[in-house]
Amino acid sequence: MTAVEVRLEVVRGGERLPNGRRVPHSGGAAVGHATYKLSRPARAGEQLVLLNFAEALGREPFELDEVAKATYLDGPFRRGRMVVGGHAGAEAVRQTGSRRDVEVTLSEGTDTLEIEYTVEVPRRYWPFGCSRRRCSLSGAVAPLPSAKARGGARLDPDARVVTPARWTVDARFAAVPTWSPGHVPTDREAKLLGRDELVVASGAVGTAEVAYPEVFWGPRWKRARETWRGVQIEVLHMFWRPGDQVPAERKLQLYRDVPGHVLRIAREAIDVATLAGLEPPPDSRITVVQGPLRAEIAQAHPSAVLVSDQFLQVSPGRRFQGFHQAAAARAMLDEIMYGAYVGRHDPSTDLWLYDAMATALLDVWRARRAQGDEFASDILRRITFVPMVDNFLYTGQAAFAQSYFRGSEDVMPLRLHPLYFSHPLPTGRRIHEKMVDLLTPSQREAFYEKVARERTADPVAAAEAAYGHSLGWFFDQWLAAYPGVDYSVQKVDSEPLGDGRWRHTITIRREGEHAAVEPVQVLATERGGQRHYLVWNGSAAAGTNIEVSTGTGTVDHVFTLETQHKLRSVMVDPRTRLLEEPQGKKRNVDPLYNNRSPPSFRFVYTGFGFEVSASEFLAGNTPAARLQALSGRVLFEMSRRRDLGSIGHLQLHRDRESAAAIGGGATMWFGEKINRRRRRGRVRLFGEVHSLTARGLDGVGGVRFAQSLSIIDDTRKFSLWPDRGHRLAFGLYAQETLRTGVPAPDHRHSLTASASWVHIWPLAHQHTLASRLELTMMVPIVGRPEFRSLVRAGGVDGLGAYGGNELFGRGVALAQLEYRHMFWSNFNVNLVHLFWLRGIGGTLFTGVASVSPCDTLRGWFGKESWYGQVGYGVTAFLQLLGVTPQFVRFDVAVPLVRRRTTCLDEVLPDYLADYQGVDPGSSAAAGRGELDVLAAVLKGCARAPRTAGRRVCLSGHVFGGMSLGACPFG
């Protein structure tokens, strides 16, 4: 196909299609008529395949965690749809396959094919979708011409690539058919248009042939324009420009000058292309459109560059801002290089060649900017003890995570891009980075000079000429799906030499079903600090970098090294340039764990908390009573880095019962891998020693030894705010209390058993139901129970409407239900550069508990054993420094039942009044359910147990009848 002419009528959300069906307000639609012009008359029976990008995402991506999935979906999943109607010039037209691609059987002598179709645009983040009333038709303007993909030996034979053509697009709003983009509307047309506009981009930089055009519509964009070296640059941006603009922008101003940064990056990209002899021709045009793009910071398309509405919403430091700017620079260079190379080779070759050149020129852009070769791990490596940093670096659960980490591959979890959705061919970044590993700098320079000087030259032949040897194996290997391999330090043997030096034999192993011949760097570090860099060319047999043998299966390579001192460590791929996957039956591990011998050690504080029970603190009339209102804890975690097998724990804390306590334990993980830091199942062993205060409810001090065993099955991919999955746990808790300050030995021992089930039920996008069932029972082994050994039903971990010292029993059965929903999302509110507010949600919750008496299980589940609460909470969803997900939740809960009870021969809540030194009448009144507001309890918990980010829950309790909050249980 040489040309495509499209007439398009855009139907906005809330309007009706020609068949009378109303388009959802959150989506859009387009009714099109496409005319395809063929290069020659068709022979009878010849077929064409037109690709359908509108249905590239055929189902909700359940395999992704909540953070990754949130970069694609902005609402309940609804599949995009393209319905083909009438046609001319074809014997038959049908939609086939899972994507419903359009298969056309041509009529004899046909040189023009016409197709009528309707595209339904779902609510979804760009490049194809509608979000915040802004819609993009990228790749779905019409069915796309295609050809069979060409590449390596393992390339899927059914894979196809989009072929370029000359596109002409006449797009109008269906409600205003008399107006077309670029014309001033009449008063009547302006009224029908409202605040909306339609943007069409149908040509690339320096060429009219593109794989597909771009069509956008939504509230009018603001515009910034500039001409540089004869190239017209236009930026369509969503927000007002601040007063301080580039280059006078202040570092700490709340909002960046996005158009200013984009214009500067575009100028720099044009300058770099000019240096390489690939400058855009005069009167070329670069169009940049800002919109709700979340999968990437910036994305290049043949006719436009898309920039995320969260561009530069990150730490204001120059080094972190550079990650966003580098992504935008690569997209600009991609746009320019696409125009330089498209149509000069077969579509499969053009696909990687233009992006390889752009990736190479990105290094030039970085050098001109004096931007170092550093990524997040380089910047943050000295503060990995901070849990937010630790989780960010090793879970990858963050917005735009790929931009922050070094690598040689563009990892696309869904390949949701019109140029890549229909085949497994790589981007040019892979080819460039593998050439960096294989060719010397002078050879690589010769290759790029050749293809820049002669744009129609065969790039494979140019690479072989620069290298001096055949590279058929190279392109055969890398122009296909990435081969799954795992590297490991298999063995390190050391022996002393007679002169005091050491000889080491280092065995490196590569496992994988398919061979991957790629240079592998190994770093051996002596105890004195001396470093030795070793390189294996990846060949299955010994040889030079030129002599390669692919081999299959497991391959070992042995290095022999002599050093002055013993080795401290050996590490494979110290710069993390390789892409690895766990191999064999054990796929539930981190593939990088075995890249270092011995594994490095990590020690991280995973949480801290400080609680002030204001009601007790203010009501207490003695220093001792007030001291009991203060609690705090610090939690630490240690393990071998990237080890998904076991973790050690350390905890220091004090509370109303313990003047000081220390605990330690271990968690053993098993089962399938849920995310990069966690497996599904675990067994947790923990032990604690408490110095018990004599000023608590029991009035006797002592020492308590406690041991616990928990077995947990947790399928939640992101436990901070999951939208599906469950957590099933069983636990045993034993405690031995050696009481002091009593006339005769009176030690107490007890055993507590518990079982809980938390389940998250997805109702719709950002609407979930969370349920919790828990059964806990305490059995005294030696002596009579104490308050501190009984089970509590109130407090942060139970019914938050009741105080932690209010509901005691030997057994507690608890049931809670939460309906969680989102009020507003897609916020871009900068909170002094520490947090970005992304959304506000709500939680309607209720709960009931049956509490047994304190001295027996009789009466458990009886009429007088039930307590309940109802409440509502508001949650603010945040990103710390624009990267790591966080949330703050504030709840208000009201108790439904209050009773005076007798526990261990004491009447509650009168006994609490005596304990606090408060007038018993006030406590009695509170016990009768009257709203006697003593004060508010403000409690905070901040912890991040093996999750991405941290949760902060603000809770309070008004003793007489209302509670403010509790940490969410699921």
C-alpha cells in the first residue's frame, strides 16, 4: 500500500453514534472511511492483513501488580473495539485472531480498497484511550497496513510489522462536521465545540511516509512554539507555564516549566542530529503533545512525541530530574531518526535501525549536558538502609521505574505500542547496547558513520564491515524474543601460592533453554580493595571475542586469576547490563541473587512508630499514669540481598505493659513468587523478652518471655493497597511471665492460638471490598490469666472504635468489612516536593466482635458478648518524591455497644479510672455510653514490611463514644 486516505468523524463521550448508541462519557469513538491505494492491480485471491491496534489489549492484565497495572488502566477495564462495516474492492473482509485483525481478500484488478469502520475508545491511559477527557487514537486511526516481520530464527512466523504509507487524514467532530482543525470556528461552531479541540498529525520529521498518523481531542491545549535550525517545534501542554521559566527557572519552585524544558530538549536533539549529519530538513515539524501517558515518561510515535502529564514530577534535584529529561530526549531523537530512516529498508530493519541511532545519539546528548552515566542505584546506594529506598530499588514497584535503572533492554510488560504490539522484535536500544558490548569504540563509530552517511546502506553489512567478521549469529540471536538466561557465580576456589599471593579459579555458569552469546563482565574484588575486571565473550567454548560457539543448555566458563590478597567478593554483571530470568523448575527466586559470591548483606529499619494515648495522658493525675500513655517501637530487618528464602527480624519497643522489650526472629519464604521481593507463603518464628512494668493494669512487674509461630499464605501482589488476593494466617503465641514484687512465687504461663483470613474482592476499578475474619483464643497453662495475657478486641488492630484497654476476654471472634473507593484520581498536587498527591479515596467500614468473659470461654458468642462499630475513612494517595507509592488514611468510627463488664475481679471501666487516677464518676458515665469526651487518642503507625513504600495511619479514640481511625487490615 502506498497511500491511505482517511475521513474520520470523532464522537465525543456522551454523544451518539450513527446507530443511535450513546458513547460512554469517559470514552470516545470515531467513525471512519479509509481508502487504501495499492502499488499495482491485485491478482484474484491475493490477501492483505490490516492490523487492529484498538484491540491489542484483549483482557485485564491480572499478571501485573497494582502499581504496574495503574500505568495502563484509568478505570474499569473495557476492551477497545474496531468494527469493520462496508467495503469496496474486496471479495471478502473478515476479522480474525484474538486481536480481530482485518483480513482482506482482494478482487481481480483492484488498485483501491475502501473500508468503513467504527473505533470505540475505552477509558484508558494513552497512547490509545481516553483519560481526563483527553483522547488519543494512536495506531487506531484506521486498520494498519502490515507485512511479515523479518528477524532471527526464533521469530514467530505469524508476527507482522506495520508498513509505512502516505497518510491523509480529514478529521472532524461528528457534532460539528462543518469545522476542521486549523480553521477559526464560527460562533455557532464554537458553541458546539465548547472547550474541545481536535489535533491531527499525519507526517514525520522530514518525510510524508509514516506507519500511522496521530489524532487527539479534548479540552484545548496551551501552546508553546519555536523555530530552531529551520525546524518548527510546537508543544501542546496541559498546564499554565509558571512565572519563572527556563532558563531562569528556580530549583525549588513547586511546578516545573514543562514547555520550556521540552523546547530546550528538542533544540538539543536537533543540534545532536545535526552533528551526526542527520539534521531534519528545513520546514520540518516536531509536534509534542502532553497528555495522560503513564507507562513511560515520554513516548515517540511517527507523527508526534507524547509526554506524560507527570513529566518532571519528581525530586527537584538535578540528578533525578535528569532521568525524566533523558527519556524525553530519547523520544525526540527517535522522532527525528524515524524521519531519517523510514522507508529506506524493509519495515523490520527500519524498526530497530532508527531507534539504535537515536540511542547512540542519546549518549552524545548526555555528554553535551555533562550528565553522568548514573542511575537510581548509583545515587541511592549509600542509603539503602532506608526502607523506602530499599523497596524502590529492589521491588521496582514505582511509577516510570524503568527510567531509573540501568539496562540494555526496553522491557515492555504489555508491548502496548502501535509499532510493537504485533511482534516480538526489539527496539533499537537492544541492538545498540549489544553492539556496545561486542564492538570496540572505533568499530562502533565506523558503523554509525556508515549508516549516517549512507542512509539506504544495509546496516547488517555495515556492522560486519566495521567488525571485520560475520555477524549473522548476532542478528539471528537478538532480532527475536529475548532469550531467557540466568547467570551465576557457580564456584570460587582459592589456593595460596609460595610467594604469599593467591590463585583463584572462578566458575561462571549460564543456564537457559536457548543460547545467548553476549559478553559477560565479572568483577573480582580483593580484601585490600583492588578490583579485577574479567570478561567472558559468552562462547560455549574457549576462544577470542571473534570465535564464538553458541551451544545450548548449561554452559560453564572458568577464569583463573592471581591476586595479592584473598578475594572479598566475585560479582557477575556489576553494571547490571544483562537481562536475566530464573531458569529450571525453581523460578521463584530473584535471578540476580546468585550473581554475587558471597551474597551481600542488607540491614534495613522497616518501620518505626510512636503512639500517644491522649485520653490517658491528659486524664492521668500521676506521672506514672501519663507514662503508660506513651508507646513506641523500632523494627529492623536483615537478610542476604535479593534473597527470597529467609529474612531476620529485630524489634525494640516499649508500651503500657513493658518498660522495655527486645525481640528477634526469622521468616522462611516458600511457594511461588508474587513479586520481586516476596513469595506467596512464609513461616515466621519470633521471640521476645519484656521487662514488665508494675504500673500497668496488673500492678505487678516482672519479666516475660514470649515465642510465636505464624504460617501465612499471601497472594496480594502489592500489599499497600491491593485490589485482589487474600492473606490466610495461623499463629501460636506462648508467653511465660515471671512475676516480681509478690510474697510468693506466682508465675503465669499461657498459650494463645489465632487464625485469620483477609480477602480483597474486586468490584470494579478502584472499588474493592475487603473482608477480615479472625478467631483468637487464650488458654492459661500455669496460674491465673492477667490483663496482659488476655486477648483484646479493641485498639488499632481490632475494633478501632474501642480503646486498647477496654475489651478483654479469653476468646475473641472478629469480623470486619470495608468498602474502599476512589473519589478523585489523577491529581498533580505538589506538597513541597516531598509528596505528590495523586488521589483521594474513601472507606466505609463496619465490624463486630464477640468477646468471651475473662475467666472462662462460657458465654462466648452469647447475647451479651457482642460489640460493633461503624465508621468512615478518608485516604490520601501519595508518591514520595514523585516515585514511591504511599498513603495516609484518617478514619472516624463510632462504637455501637458499650457495657460495664467484670474482668479478673475488676469492674471495667471503673478500674481504668482508678488506674489513671480519674474520678470514678466520669468513668462510670462513660461506661453508660454518655458522650464524656476525655480527650482524643492520636496514634501513628509507619511501617513498610516488604512492600513498596510506607503506610501511615492516623487514628484516635474518644473514650466516651467515638473513635478516630484504625490502620486498614488488608
